[in-house]
Amino acid sequence: MQHFDKPLPVALQYLDSLQTITKNSKEDYYPARIYLLRGNLYFRSDNPQAALNNYILGLKYAKEKKIKGRLPWPTSVSLI
């Protein structure tokens, strides 16, 4: 993932673009995956509240689309 080595604002722009591109995707793991990636970015930037908020949104979308066990839930969730 190219966005992980970029400054936070740039990395978030990558994910915003990805969210726009995948808006009509047939893949059921979007947008949950994007929120998990965004949570990882915030966690790495020492912003646990924003990370948790995004992890919760990812979980919400995963539940809506009945995704179980197919998304790599970050271990940082347990550290928050």
C-alpha cells in the first residue's frame, strides 16, 4: 500500500480517492476495508480516538454486508 509511507494528510487523500473509486464496487468488503486502513493510519499517527472511530465504522459496514473473517482486523484495535 503506497499510502503508508506518506504523511498523514496525503495518505488520507489516497484513501479518499480509493473510497470514491470503490463506491460502486461489487466487492463486499468495501467500504469496511477503507475504514480499517484509515484506522491504521490514525493509530500509527498516535491518534487512538480517530483510529477507534474508523475501526468502529469498518465494523459497522462489515456487519451490514455480513462479512465475517475475511477482513484482516488490525491488532492495534486491542491496544486502544
